[in-house]
Amino acid sequence: MPIRKEKTKVTPRDRFSNPAVKRTGVFAANLRPPEYVENSNLPEPRAHVNRGTYATPSLNRDLEYFHAVAAGEYAGPDPGDDAMLVLNLFRSTLTHILPIAERLTLGQAQGAPYYALNTTPSTTSHDEFNTLVVTRRHPVNAVYSEACVAEIQPKLNLTIPGVRTVAALRKSKEEYTLAYGDKTTLGKIGECFGLYHKKRDEQGRCDETALAFLYCDEGWRTLEELADKRGIIWAKRPEQELLPDGALSADFKDPRYTEGKMAYLDFQQSWPQFISKARDAHPIMDILATAFFVVLTVESRKERMIRELGALPGYTP
């Protein structure tokens, strides 16, 4: 005949004297749950996005509008003043494999990107992945289409003086250029990435129109500091200086002190967020997103080189 132990009875009083009670569900069965109290404080609607506020990522309805505008398929009325694109930035780059191929996405979630960056080798360099292919995903049918392709210049060194082309961007038949230069050469727009639209006339002459100036602010240096949640990258609208007679000058104002915000990438949120509310940025959103991807890539490369090799060698003409 099997020997059985006496059944242990647990009462509510044992919750203080017997620590084993906390590890069982017996005591929980003797308690009544608290009464339900209706929440009297309704959540407030999403506030206007400023620095330091976390915005809800754009829903499919908003993404459908931006996708149609970027694809040239939008024929409806102009959206309201609250038309805003909010996307979270995610990184899945394998940094232990060289050369590093950046894998970045902008979207509602990591598994549902709106913009996706794939970096591939180019014909001009064998030890760098300089071809950046940016695709745009339809929010409803999940079909990917090519948004823009950027070709970063090989062996790029942003620390030497002068003006240089950082990358050549192409969307369909349109050509764009992302350039960079120091303050000694460019003056007020120095140490900014200038985004220019290249147009050719009937004679084949090329004319460049400034679309935006991008610059890093508040100490942002590299994607390796993604967990530090600091810094911001701005894209500002170009503003020309005024001459004494009131006419527009050929020189541009310092974008660091202008208010023409076209888009920004904020790293001080729970997730880095790409935000754009400017109406004039809607048609060129593919180009702006690609320009941000290029800036993230080249700035991270520069910081990684400085950490591995120390200060970059001086410039010798």
C-alpha cells in the first residue's frame, strides 16, 4: 500500500509566513480580482511632432498617398495640412562581415518596410559596397518597386578640403547629385550635403538646381551609436541670400539657421524616426530618403575608419 503524504492546506494568512505560497497558484485562487473601473481619462490625439515627441508611424492610408505621389499615380485633391510621413528606422547590417553592406529600412515595423536599402558591389570598387538600391513597398499589396539608385564614389574621403561629389542618384530618367565640401571652400553651406537636380537643355548643357541641404547635428556621427539615441540629421530647404537692393543672391544662407525643414531623422526617440511634413517634399520623397541613406552610410564609414586607423591622413595635393 503506497504511503501518501498528508495534504498541505494553504490559507490566505500563509502569504506572509510561508514564502512557498508566492510560488504557487493556490493563494491566487482564494483572492478576488479588483473591481473594474472605467478609464475616465481618454487618450489625447497625436500632438504636433516636434523634437522630443514620439509620433505614431504613418498608417497604410497615409502610405498609400505617399506611394501614389512618388509613383506619379496620384490624381486626387491636395491633402490636408496634416499630411505627414512618419517612419521608424531599423538596421539589420552584419557589421562583422567585411566589406560592410548596409541593410536599412524605414517603415512601420521591421517586418513591414516602406523604404528598404540594399547595398551591392559596384563596377568601380571591389572592396566597398557602393551601389545603394532603394525600393519602395506598396502598403497594401506588398509589391516592391525601385524608388532610386545611388552610386557612391569609391575611396571617398570627406575630410580633405574642396568640393566633391559624394554620390550620383538616379530615379527613372532623372539625375541627381549629392555633393559635400568644407566651409573654407563653400562658406556657409560648408560641411553640408547638398542635394542637386541635374537638368540638361537642348544643347546638352547641364544645370543643377539645389533641392535640399542635409547636415548632422547634436553630435551624431555613426550608425554604430544607434543605441545611444542621440543626434539628428536635418534636410533643410535652400534659401538664397538677399542683396542690398532686395534681389536674390547666388549664395545660400546657412541651413543651420533657417526654418525650412523638409525632413529630419531623429535618433533621440525609442526608435530613430524619419519625419517629413513639408508639402514640397512629397514629390521628391524617394530622393530625400535615398539621400538620407547615403549620408548614414558615408558618415558611418568615416567614423569607422577614424576608430580603426586613428585620424585620417592629411591632404596632400
